[in-house]
Amino acid sequence: MFELVLSLATSALSESNVGCDSCIEGDFPLASRQFARTAGIFHTLGDDILPNWMANSKQHAEMENESLAETRVGVCVAFTMLYTAMAQQMAVATVLVKPGVPNYALVGKLCAGVAEDLDGFVGVLRSKSPVHMSRMDPSFLTLITFSINVQRAISLYFLARSLWTACEYGVAISALSEATVAMRTRSSPTGRGLPEIEPNGPLQSLVGEMNGFRMHMGALLNSWEKDNSLVYFDKVPPSVPANKALKAIKLKKMEEYTLEMRDPLPLGPKGATATAGQDGANNGGPPSYDDAAANDPRLAGRPRSDSDLARELQAKLNAS
């Protein structure tokens, strides 16, 4: 069972790596499908195979602490949520690269769904697999925290664009103001905003894009505030009213994975049996030691050992 679980986990991670390559190449629909396949495999592990294995295990507690993360139910359930979120991110990217103006409200709801799935990923890890979560690279968890807050900020940004298009100028300004706050670097580990990015850390490459998005939102907010103060005179609430907030949409992009039952591979040619015939010949199976030794040219002319003679004698006795 251990080998089966690791094989499936390896297959899932391989599919994920291919999905990352597709994302880098700009093929977002393909990347979405590949991340959905990854989510499907982890779902099969966390919902079916691993629970059945653990139910028959007498050393469940020891396995929970000592085994690999890929073999834990909580980790597989969490990674199902992670790759579901990644598949939905690729769906959002597919919409945004198309020509024309996107449906701002829909994109905002999809981004909110991504943020919820990523938040759920962290929550499941923390509650069901705290031991394995503590062993993960801190930079990876920082990336997840960063992504959650960015997705929430983007959701608020698209909400603001949707409200402005609908002529609800005051609420739009409030939503965009909240988005700019969400994109600020947090002042404490538990505060609101983005985690601090280390100068030589893995997230350093995102600083340029992050600053560009901040500048864009700041310039847009100043423009809207100016237009509202000169033209529209719409009241700006201190926060987005509950009835105007976006409700997250989750596409649940997860491709169902079925583990097919296979017959064991034959050791010999197709159709041959591995049982010896009445004449002692091996019909299709691996050769016996005597047959291999007799047909090995490297042994030709070599004096036969006592062991060889003893085996030959035993074979004659068995045949008589």
C-alpha cells in the first residue's frame, strides 16, 4: 500500500509540475486542466485510499508522526484544496487574457473563491497535520499567505471596477480603498496585508509586479476621488456595505481520478505460463539456475563444482 500511495502522489506532483510549465508558457486552459487532475488524484488519496489504509493500521499514531507527508490524510485533503485553487486561478487568467472588457463582478467572485480555498488549505494543514506543516519550508507558507491576501485585494479591485461601471461611485471608491489597504505590507505577523518580503527571499521577484499594481490602484483611486468630488458627489461609506460585497464562487475544478485495477504483468512472453511442464522444461517463465548455467558461454569449459554436481544428481533423483 505504501508503494501505491507514493506512486499516486508522485503522479500528482508530476502533473502539477507540467501544469506549472504550461502556466509559464501562457497556456492557462491547459494548466487549469493539469492542476485539476492533480487535485483529483490528491482527492482520491485523501478521501478513499488513505482512510481505508489507516482503518486497517494498528500503528496509526506512530505513522501519523513518522511517515512522509504524502501518505497523510490531512495533507492530501489540504493539497486537494490548494490545487483546486490553482486550477481556478488559471481559469481567471484565461478570462483576463481574452480581448475585451471582462465581467468584473464575475472575476472578483472567482478571485474570492481562490482566496477561500487557499485559506482552507492552511486551515486543514494546521488542524489535521500540524506535525507535517511544521516541517514544510517556511517560504512556501509565506507564499500561500501572500497569495491569499493578493487574491482578496484583486477581488476587491474588480468589485470596485464593477461598482464604478454600475454608477455606484461612492461604494466603488470604498472598495478600491480597501483593496489598496489589503496590498500594503502588514505591520505585524497577525495584521492585515501582505507578509514582509525578505530582500533575498524567493518572493523578491514579485516586488516589481506588486509595486506596479499598487501604483495603478493608487492612481485610479485618486482619479475616482477627483471625479466624485467634482462631478458625482456620491457619499463614500467607510467600508463596503454587506449587501454590496461579493460572494465567492468556487468552480471546484477537480478532475475525477479512478484507480483502474490491472492484472499482474507476466514474467515471460505473452500467453506463456510460468509453470514447469512435465518434462521439467520451464514454459515461458524465468530460466532455472541449471538452464541458465548450461547456456552461459562464460561457463563453457569451466570445471563443475560439487554444488553443480549435487544439483544435477538431485534433478535426476526427482525425475526418476
